[in-house]
Amino acid sequence: MNALAATSRNFRNAARILGLDAKIEKSLLIPFREIKVECTIPKDDGTLVSYVGFRVQHDNARGPMKGGIRYHPEVDPDEVNALAQLMTWKTAVADIPYGGAKGGIGCTPRELSKSELERLTRVFTQKIHDLIGIHTDVPAPDMGTNAQTMAWILDEYSKFHGHSPAVVTGKPIDLGGSLGREAATGRGVVFGTEALLAEHGKSVKGLTFIIQGFGNVGSWAARLLHERGGKVIAVSDITGAVTNPNGLDIPELVKHKEDTGSLLNFSGGDNMDPNDLLIQECDVLIPSALGGVLNRENASSVRAKFIVEAANHPTDPEADEILSKKGVIILPDIYANAGGVTVSYFEWVQNIQGFMWEEEKVNNELQRYMTRAFHNIKNMCKTHDCNLRMGAFTLGVNRVARATLLRGWEA
């Protein structure tokens, strides 16, 4: 099932549990605005090439719309729509004053030179500059984009609107980025995991963890779990997978990957088939790579007690049902990976105030937001007698529906 269908299905289930009016349910699903632009740039060899850019602005009932911009060959309106909708519920679950948006350009970033990427980013910004803004829609990095991409957007936007550091988040520190932003999603995953384990009388120390995906989110989660005494017994990424039943030395593994560009042939562990990773026995499985990796084919073989969804939509709805029947507890993506957007909110606040925070304050505030959101989800689970995924969706959807009605919505 694709991300849009799965997100819409979860939304409809939540709307039914909440007893939402059919008209408001329909209006909450329909995006506020969908933007499609042609971005034509000269390549370094002088030839002209055109790329299609998208920005879907889903909902602004609770505040400016917020969401990443991805550069990826498979960017299409359906995917961008699903991710924009997911951001609406995610920001509401974290209780930060934003709505949801998402954007992207259909391109392969590694095939473009730095100057070509800069030209593409600036043209895209020129096409959408009057539709984004500090109090309208605040982009951030996503797959295939980074702090440098945000710096170009900020610079191009400021040519039209004056110095506006709060128009994007995930910027370089030198241009008003927040300390702690780089590790924020991984750190939020760990805070969410700690809250979940505490609920079951456990702590990170001594438990076994498997992490699929060793990019920004997975590697930071691994580092922080390792620091807290957790045993990370297997990790994988696009280069392969490595395992050690006694626990991998994560700082050494991070260094090995930086030196060699691969996880394979690490002296502190054994290579393994990445396809076996998800079905290894462990206490906590953390998928932090692509969507749809847990599906009806492999769900019945999963031997983890807890699954923490660091990636967006890693569990198909069919797998969800199989895992629930097995008693596996799933911490859903719209809560588990909300650390990134939460610290993006802190960055935006710092930019608007023109007053920057120490990293310790950023991390302490993130922990407070993640812990509070977990308890709010648990309260919804008790009220509606549902699992954590529906607890999170009912919490988010209810907040957006309430804000919409309070503004004086009529159909």
C-alpha cells in the first residue's frame, strides 16, 4: 500500500474513533494548496534542462505550514501529498504551532554538480517565494537536501523579502541554524523509546537494539543508545549490514563508515545479509530508512518486542495487523520521528526572537516535548481503547479538527 493510501486510511480510522462529522473529515483531507512549477536551468556544459518541482501545503489551522523539501527522482504528487498530510498530524501530536506541508523536485542530486544544484534551488525558490514565508510556510531539508540547500533558499528568498532567517529551518549554524538540530530526529527517537520502555518498567541499559538505516537518524539513535548502555547488536544501510551479538562499538563503527564509506568488513562485527536484519531477535527494532519495509511477507517473522518507527511509514497496514496480533508494540512514526520538526520549531522561535539557545537548552526542551507528547498519546489510548498508532492519530487529528472549528469553519 502506498504512503498516501496508508496515511488516509489511518486518518479515516481516527476520524471514525473521534466521531468526526463527515463534512469536516472530508475538508481535513483536502490540501490547502498544491503547487507545481517547471524549473529550467543551464547545465555546466551550457545545455538547458528542466525539472518539475512540487509544494503541497496541506493545512494551516494551527499555524504556518511546515515540511521538508526532497530532491529525489521518484518525487511525485501522491507521495508529496501523503507526506504533507502526515506533517499536519505530526506537528499536532508534538503540540507545536504548525500545519503540514511537503515539497520536492524530481531530480537525481548526485548527478548534478554543486553549481547546478544551486541554480536549481534558486530557480525553485524564485517560483515559490511568494507562497512560502515566516508565517505562511517554512521549508526544511529532507532526502537529498541539506543545510546548504536551505542556505541557498534563504539567500534567494531574502532578495525578495529582506533578511528572513526564519523562512527555512535546518540551516547552517552560521546563518541562524540551531545547535542540536543535526542530531534532533535521532535524539527524539531515543527520548520516545525511553518513554515507551519506562511505561513497561524497562530502560535502555542492557536491552538489545537493531537499527535499519545508518544515515543521519539511524547513526545518531545508535550513538545515543550506545551511550546509555543499550546493546546495538546489528545495523544496516545501503552498503550492507553488520552484526555482533555482544553489541557493536558504535563510535568505532561510525569512524569505520566515515573512513571506508561502508559498514562492511568492520573489525568489531560480522557481515550479514541485510534482508535478515528485520527478523533477527532483539528487544527493540528501529527501522530508520525507507517506507514499507515491514509488510505482510516478513511481518510474521519479526522477533522484536518493540518497534520504534524512526522512518516515515515503515510498516504497511497489513503488517500492522499481523504485528499487533503477535503482541509487538509499535511506536508510530508520526510521534517517534517528530524530534526533527520539534527542534526546527525551536530554530524558528530563535530566529524570530533573534536570540539563540545553548545546545543543552535545545536538548532539554526536546526531551520535555517528546515525553509530554508520549503521555498525551497514552491518554488517548486509554480514552478510546486503541493502540499507540491510533492514539497518536486521534490526538493529532482531534487537535487539528478543534482548531479548524474554533476558527469558525463552515461548509
